Amino acid sequence: MKTSHSLKKVYNIVSIIVLIALAICFVFPLYWIVTGAFKTPVSINSPVPDWIPKELVMDNFKKLFSRQTAPIFELGFIKGPQAPAAVRWMLNTVFMAIMAMVLTCLSAAMAGYALAKKRFHGRVLLFTLIVCAMALPKQVILIPLIREMSSLKLYNTIWAVILPTVGWPFGVFLMKQFSEGIPTEMLEAARIDGASEFRTFTDIVFQMVKPGVGALAIFTFINSWNDYFMQLIMLSSTSNLTISLGIAKLQAENSTDFGLIMAGATLASAPILIVFIALQKYFTKGITLGAVKG
């Protein structure tokens, strides 16, 4: 008994040490980028790594916000006042990620509920096609997608990046798995009480799959924010660029400036950290529940 207790104690200590080591490995790149954004060029390019900056400067952020300007917003022919292009790029990226997150979660929750709890012809075939679409690389549908966005007059707009994300097959698959756990008796009781389909979805279904929606929200936000390939293909004008494309464009116009890159990366990573921290409980709960569904 004492031997078992000792082994368990050793196991716990080793586990904590391993987890701390892994946490340091994962956090260190972020630490290096954030500190690098405040370093001088001499410190950044020093042959000896400057682990703890001796001098913190804002020059990299000043360069980021002073290189180009763009209208703060555009509504048709109406243009807002000029502002640093990085501000416009950041607003574009935040708008793109939030809209993609909201629309994807809403459409996936409705589609998942229908596939899990509704009985109609072709339901199994439809779900099979959705699962197959999860393995389909976006490069395969790139040309048809570009032609579709062009025909809708959406090419070179933020919506050309948002709309293709809305029908994310993984989101539908995830929400179907969560919707399978909704008691059918509860839905039937709601119908007997005279609740409409919309009322049933909002008051019962959505509330029960909320952990899954929280997890999907994080996945969608990060996926949309980091989808550099689609942004590169669909966006070209300076006013419509995202923060990632904007930093790449500034970098292409100048020699390699690691301080500028790190300042842009720091700015771009802040919203992702905020969203993850805000939805962390849903993310953890969603992953835990999703592991036992199906």
C-alpha cells in the first residue's frame, strides 16, 4: 500500500514537471515575439540572444502605424477619415473573424440539429457528403470559388473570405454530435405545449448545445483569423487587407525588419488570446462532452 502511494506521488511530480516543461515550450515563442516587438534593431539582430530586454522601445509599433494610411471605413462611395493602414487592417480582420464565427456557429447549430433530430429523405446521404467534404482541400474548389465570388461582385471584399467559411463541414459535424444528446422527449413536450420550431431551437436546442457552440466559436475564430491562403487569394486592395496580409505587404516593400514583423504578430495575436480566454470554459467543456458523443 505504501509502495503504491509512493509511486503515485512520484508519478504526480513527474507529470507536473513534464507539463511545466511543455507549457514553457509552447509559451516561449509568444514571449519571444512580444518582447521582440519592443526591442531595438541592435538587440533583435544581436548574435547573443537578449532573453530579457534591457531597453523597451515603441519604435517598431510607430513604424507599423506610420508606413501607410487608409480610410477607417468605407460604405459604398462614402469613405471615413484617413487612419494608419494597420488600424484598418486590424478592423478588417476582427470584423471578418467575428462575422465568420457568428454565422458559422448559427448555421452549424441549425444544420446539426436538423441532421440529428429530423427525419427526412436523404438525411444519411447528406451527412455522408458533409463528412466527405471535411477531407476536401480548399485548393480543389479554389477556382470555382473565385468565379462565384466574382459573379456575386464580392471579390476583393471581406465577404469573399467570410462566406466560404459559413458552411464549414467540421462545424456541422461537431454540432450534429452534440445535438444527438438532446432528449427527444423534451422536444416532443415542447411541440405539445405549442412551441414553434424557432422557439424550440432557441429555448431548448441552442441552450443544450451551448458548450459545443463555444468550442466551435473558438475553432472558427482562429481558423478564420489564420486563413492566410484564402485572404491572399481573395483580397488585393490596401483598404481591404487583413493584418497578416498588411504586414506581409509592408515587409515586401522593405528589407527584412524583424522588429516590424514581431510588432505586427503581437498585434495580430492579441484578439485570439482574448477570445480564447473569454470562451475557455466552453472550449474545455465542449471538448470533454464531444469526446463521449456519437
